[in-house]
Amino acid sequence: MNEIQRAKIVFKILNKTYPSIYVPLKSRNVFTLLISVLLSAQCTDVNVNNVTKDIYPKFYKPKHFVKLGRKKIEKLIKRIGIFRIKAKSIYNLSKIIIEKHNGKVPKTFEELEDLPGVGHKTASVVMSQGFGYPAFPIDTHIHRLAQRWGLTSGKSVVQTEEDLKRLFPKKSWNKLHLQIIYYGREYCKARECYGVTCKICTSCYPKRKKPIKTKKA
């Protein structure tokens, strides 16, 4: 079985398992989506949602966070990991969005990735979930699963993104990256499946007996 055949199996199982999908991070607009994605680094979506549910009713525009200042932002997000670094990024990117982009979140990868604390993965999520632009955000979980399922060599997240974009239809990317995340959380967990028990793993590799080791992102 080659990677194209495995991709078809993955695509079929994911669409059957998750015919409809929802965005896990709660947001009020594209700006708050950007903030939530930034906050989610090294933190669960549930924790981010629990923190932001008390923030977004009052503060949901760049000017709100600039007015708050770094110290007050820190207090608002102190239950989230590396909150001081994230507060600094939120404050600075809010200023830049006001000064350079008339208070609106930019709509290109280049401009998003120029913002403090925003890497390619965060920009991809905003482009995908915020603007509906075809993108394939790759986090450490998708990187691991793509290796288990024989869809990539796992040399880097950059390589994984290239491989998945090549194997799956462009129109499916925005939904597919969420389907993969949900499937990994529910069926192909890092310390439970090990590449030998879930339906996708056993369908793609029916003869695999030993747990597979994946390369970290």
C-alpha cells in the first residue's frame, strides 16, 4: 500500500467519524481568534476557553488590549502557561494592528507572521478558521499522526505540511486538520494507540505489530 492509498483510507474514516466539525477555540471575532490561538501554545483549548470566557465579553478589539497594558493583560491570562511572554506579544501585536493595519487583523500569511508571537502554525489557523482561506495548520499532534499513518517521513513540520497538502484535496484542508486533531484525541492517542490499535492505523498497516516511534516536530 502506498501513501496515496493510505491517504484515501484516512480521508474516508475521518469523514465518516466526523462528518461535521466545530472550531475548538471559542472566539468573538477574527482578532479574538488570533489571541486564542496564540494563548493555546503549550496549553489546552479547554484551559484557553475557560480563561477567555471572562475576557472577550469586555475586551475584543486591539485598542482594548493596548488600553489595558501589559500588566493588566498578564493578570487576565495568568492561569495560562508562559503568560508573561504571551501578554507581551498580545500587547505588542495589538499596537501593530492599530498602527499598521487600521485596527484589523491582516489577511496574508506574511503580515500575520510579522506580528509578535505569531508563527506559521498560528497564522495558518487564523487564515483557515478566521478567513476561510485554504490552509493546513500542522501542530505536534498532526505531525505525529501523519507519521503513524504513513503520510509523511516526519523530517519536519514543514515537510509534513507539504506532504499533507499534496495528498489531500485543497478544499478539504480546513476541515481535515481539525478532523485529524479530534481523531487523535479520541482514538489515536500518543500513549495508547502507538500506531497499532486504532482503525486508521490498523487499516493503513494491517501487518504492523510493534509500536511505531515517531520523530518529534
